[in-house]
Amino acid sequence: MASYRTLNSQLIVADYARSYPEIVRGEGVYLYDSEGRRYLDAAGCTAAVTHIGHGDARVAEALAAQAKTLAVHPTHLFHSPLVEAYFERLCAFAPDGFSRAWTISGGTEAIENSLKLAYQYHRAKGRPKRTRFVGRWDSYHGNSVTALDVGGMVGRRSFYTALMPSQHLHLRSCQPYRRPAGQSEQAYEDELVTELADLVEAHPDEIAAFVAEPLVGSALGAVGPTPAYFERIAEICRAHDILIIADEVMTGFGRTGRNFGCEHFGTHADVLACAKGISGGYLPLGALLVRDEVAEVLRDSGDPFFSGQTYACIPLAAAVGLAVLDRIEGDGLVDNAREVGGYLKAQLSTLLEHPHVGDVRGEGLFLGIEFVADKTTKAPLDPDWRFSKRVEAAALHHGLVTLGARGTVDHVLGDHMLFAPPLILTTAQADELVAGLSASIDDALAACQA
């Protein structure tokens, strides 16, 4: 296998002693290295990015044509008809009631801008002390210091806690599989909702917004909530005019078998923070979609949205975004994610016969598995095994790109994997994925027991 050693590379990477295959091209759901070896992209590259697959000529042509015409312009002086056309299309794709949008360069910026917008909303209503955000442990909302602070993924945030103001508030995440033994889902949900109610009561004039992924992605491996969790959270937030920011960076644009992940749970947020699949990986792109009632408060204040980045609201991004929406809508990829995702989930569920596969979960083509030492107690595997990472490494040898992660149980212990292949996946490719994964789990277990 062709590779280079990072010690001889000028790239700043996480592992300086590891060798990496040299990837040279992508086509459809596959990546190819410099020796022609093929890998099924079961993770969507850096998790849930490659919605329309690799090497899409129509999107590449749209990108090139716009780059030759007009890539950027000064947004404080001009409007672009192409950007306006994209925003109209973007809002039509969103749930009802979202008719304002703003584009930036990626997921972290989408979250940062959502937090700023929530703060500005409360300032406009005469509440300047609403400066705190409620996040959940075992969540990841981006890699800036503020996004890490609002998030609760300990493995990502712990190195930077000295830089954090630590003013933000955190609840337990909603993990039905991990509820206490003998507790019903209803009792578990009641407990979590009461936890938010108590937090709001303790900080009645300080909280600007509640932030959550509809289904938790890399931090927990496609964990969805109990049935009425988000509806009940929304009732509390709306009673206190606390905004709800849905982190749709991974779950948006058809990934879960609906246009947006929050549409599974009977309620919509006030702000949708989007990225990844919005451009399919063809350009760094993120967006905010804002509920009309929130946008009107900002408009009526007379102030502009106090934010802006170099690549905010540019024509090049609009051209790519339109081309990707053409593929998602024109080729029925939301329906394909639902149908093939249902098939893939059923096939992954056959792995529950394995003694260390404890749970299979998720929606559409946003699926996860959790590994356990014992299915009865749900005890985590020995952390020294680094089991999910062993499976990830073994999968590469079986021609699969996967994403293994840890921290499922107590922010540190526990192993899980997230699967988010392109939305063009076929049932035959789903079978290929599961066969390779099954062999990889066996290989990883054999290595741990050797």
C-alpha cells in the first residue's frame, strides 16, 4: 500500500509516527489510493460530509464556471442575484417558517454565528444579561474555544479548558440505551426534562439558548432521543423565550432520511446551524437558517446582524450550494437515504449477534453501533483495547473508511462507531459495508485477545 510517513511531511497532523495511504481520487462512494486500492467511504469522509459522493462532474462544473465569473464581492456594498436565488432555494428546502439565511465557511462558524445571533436577539429585547448557553455533555458543536465550551465532548475540550470562561451550562445527554437498569424510557425522559426545568429556574435571566444535535453524531454514534424529549424541551424553552439552536451540521440536507434531522421529532428549532452536506465537501460552506419570528426581532431593532467573515454570503458558495441541492432534490437522495438507510440499519442489526455489539441506532444513512464488554450490564470494553480505533484500522485493510470514537459511557470510557456514507449508496454497497465491518470487528477482537 502506497504511503508516506508523517515525520517526513510538513503537514501538521495528530499522529506523527503513523503511515497514511496516499489518496489520489474519489468516484461515487469510493476513494482510491495511489496504488489503485479502493475504499468504500462509510463515514462520509470527516463524518457525514460527502452527501452526493465523490467526483461529481455537475458540481465541479458549476464551481469552475462561477469561479471564472465572480467568486466573491464586498457584501457590505453589493447584493448578488445568485446569492439571493440560493437563499430562496435554501429556505424552501428548510422546514416551514424559516425564510432567512446566512452562509459562512463551515460548521464551527455556523455554531458561532448562531450563538451570536441568539445573544443579539435578547439584546434587541432588552435582555443584555442573557449570555449563557445550555449545551449537553457528550456533544460536539465545533472546534473554536467557544464552541468547545458550549459542547460537552470531554476528549476534545479538556486540553483547552484553561482558555474557556466556563460560564456555559450543561445537562446530561439523552441516551436511551444508557438509561439506568430497570428505568422506563418515560421515567428517564421525565428526569432529563426536569433537569432542564431546574436549570432554567436557577438561572432565570441568564440563558440565551439551548443547543443540541437532533441525533448526536461523532460524540456518541448517532444517538437519538426518547420519543417526546425535544417537544418537552421546546415547551420549557418557549415558556422562557430561550431560543433553540439545532446543530444540523451532520444531520441536515437529507442525511437522516428527512431534509433536516429535527423534523423527526415533532418540533423545530429557532435556528438551524448547517454545514458539511450542504456543499457535499466540494467547498467549505456552512449556513444559518433562522425562524421568521426571530429574524423579525433583529430587523425591528434596526441593527444589522453583527457578524461577518471573509467568505460569508459569496457567489461561489451559492453556485456550489445550488448544484448540490439540484443533486439532492433532483435525484431523490433524501428518499434514498431513508430507504437504503433502513436496509443498512437492518443489516447492521445482524451484528447484534456478536458478543460485543450492544446497540445499533440512528436514522437514514446516519447510523451508529456501540460496543460493550457485557450485553446484560452494558459495561464498556477495556479502555486499553482502544477497540473502536482497532476496528477502524482493521476496516481500512478491508477497504472501508470508518469513524471509530470513544467516550460513550462516562465521557471517557466506551467505544462506538458512526456510519454516514454518501446518500447515493445502494443496497449492494450497503452489503459490502456490513461484510467488511463484520470482518473488521472479528480482526480487532482477535488482536485484543492475542
